[in-house]
Amino acid sequence: MKKAIPNVGDSAPLFKSITSKKQPFNLKKALAKGRNVMMVFYRGHW
């Protein structure tokens, strides 16, 4: 089953991750606090 490709402006699915500063991050909690969130993906080591 293929998943639909999101469109620009679509909401991201809720997730938990680790920040670049090794801190836990929870999208649901950040949004509940009224924070704006921007996700950036980078390659890492070149």
C-alpha cells in the first residue's frame, strides 16, 4: 500500500525525537504550548 505524499502546508504527524542538542522533543507537547515548529532535515557528516 502506497502512502500519499504530503502537500506543502500539510500538518506533520505527531512524533517524538531528539534535538541536535541531544534534548528530547515531543511535537504534541510543543504545539500544546502554542509554539511554532519548523522541521529541518540535514545530512549530518559530510
